[in-house]
Amino acid sequence: MTKFNTIDSKEVYAASTTIMEASDDHSPLSGYIGSKADGGPMCRKLEDMWCETFGVHHAVAVNSATSGLLAACMAIEIQAGDEVIVSPYTMSASAAAPKLLGAKIVFADIEEETFGLDPVEVANAITPKTVAVIVTNLFGHPARLHELRAICDENHIYLIEDNAQAIFAKENGKYTGTIGHAGVFSLNVHKQIQVGEGGVVVTNHPDLSIKLREAMNHGEMRGGILGLNMRMTEVTAAMAIEQLRKAPQVIDDIRSYAKILTHYIKTFGAPVEPPTVRQDCEHSYYCWAGLIAKDMNIEVPPPFTRGYMRPLYELRALKQNIRLDGVEKVQESLILLELCSLHKTAPDVEELVGRLRRKR
């Protein structure tokens, strides 16, 4: 049975040894190596591999996807008074990054089937103050990225993809994370590629690439914008290189598991609607996300969970007195299985599905 996104301790040792051999000063830390504008040899190698794998021109390694979102917002020079459209049904970092720079967060509703931003709602939310849309490819399924990119281009605003959960997903043959002006990938411990913590930001725009590097490295590259210390360490990069090499097989295994899970859900007649995969899309299944039939009361035993994050407009730091229909309906009926959190041998699918029972 498949073991998903694990790191062997031998990989950590091998990574450290590789760095010692590659480094002029034999330092495995970010120190002198990481403070170079173009990173140390392991970071540069990871960035080159990322560009080749995903077909992009520029990749910047950072210490987390949250840092990557902040760096992307800094690179497009979001300022106080700007408006940024964000999904309210995502991890808080998507909204926190622009808000920390002083932007006003404008929440747009989501589609009920695939949980991404609804392009119609986004178009209706744009004002003269809007500078960007941050879209999340939630649970591993693409949002309507090409439609959103067209809307953003028409209005001369940026599209940033929070692609933390959707590595190797595709829409119309293109990888998610590469369709917007910038895309942010996560290497967090429970993602499809994991090294404990880390991230990569990609773009096809040279000017954004320069500003991303300034943002992640104190603004020291050319001094165009201020920045912070958001560098990836060489140890992290070396492990990420090995994880990236293994990733296609890991994703294939996760997809196969999700397919079997859906098959058994249908075969057993469990009162759950399996995940929708839009035409011309490929799902990478960070989570298997189904919807419980309306008014159906069922047992949801671990490792399944009900719902996801609380809507961001309910959080104290992002509080807005709104309720969006799509978000509320999804939150009420969503059932999740975090496939990438199955670090041990994945459970037997038939036994797992058999736990889903209607309450008597």
C-alpha cells in the first residue's frame, strides 16, 4: 500500500553531505550562501529544476508559502488603500499577506462544486482601487484560472495563484501556479512535496522575478523595494530537490488512491457526492473533498472530517459582516480526507469507506 509524502532520515543526511561538497565555505546554513542574491548552489539548482518541471521562466525559493505570498504581494507593490480580491474559503495567509501591506481585503464568493473563486463574482467585485486577485486552487483542483486571468488582464490587475495545495494540477494543459502573473507553491510538511517547511514562487515576468528576490532578501539585490529575510536554506533546498524528483510518482499514487476511494463511495452507495473534476482539468488531490447530500445526517469518522477552515470573514483579524452563499453551502456539507496527511501506509479503502454510515 502507498506511503505518501514521507522524508527518509537518510535524505536529510545526504542533503547535508551534498551541501558540504558543493559549498565553498562548507556551511549548510543560509548564512553567506543564502544571503547571495541568487541563493546558494542548492537553491539555484532547485529553482532551475522547478522552472524546467513546470515550464516557467523564473522560480524563487523561499522559506514558506506564506512568505511566498507576502513576497508576491510586495513584488507587485501593494500599498495601503489598494483593494485585493481574495477567496474567503482558504487558509488565512492568502488574505493576511496583502492585509499586512495595508490593502483592503474584498471577499468574493466561490463555486460550490470545485471551491475556487467564481469569475462572475470576481468581475463584479472589481473597482478602480483593485490591484490584484489572489485565487486559491483549493484541495488540489484548479480554479477557473484562464477565465480569471482574462478578467485580470482586461482590468490591468495582477492574478496571484495560491497554489499551495495543487502542485501538478492542470487546467487546459497548463500547470496550476503558472497561469497567473505569479504562483506560490508550498513544501510544508503535509503537502504533496514536503520538506518540513518551504515554498517556491514562480513567474514568467522578469521584472517580477527581480522584485521577488528583493522581497525575500532584504531588498539588497538592486534596492528597488524593501524586503525581509525569507530565504530558503541550503538544507531545505537539497531535500526539496530529491522530493521534486519523486513527486510525479507520489502524485500518481495519490490520484490512484483518490480514484479507488471514489469508486468505493459510489459502489457502497455512501450518501456523499465525490469530488468534481472539471473538463480539461487534472486534480492533484491534496484532499479528497466530497459533499454530503442535503439534509443527510451521517457518521463522519476519522480520518474524514466535516468542513474546512472557518470562512475568513468570520475571523477576528479579517472580520467582515457578510455571508456568501457558496461558502456557507460548502461549509455546511463538505467532507474531507487529507490524502497528503496519510504519512503512514494509506488505510484500506474498502474499510475506510465502510465507516461512512447514515445515522439511525
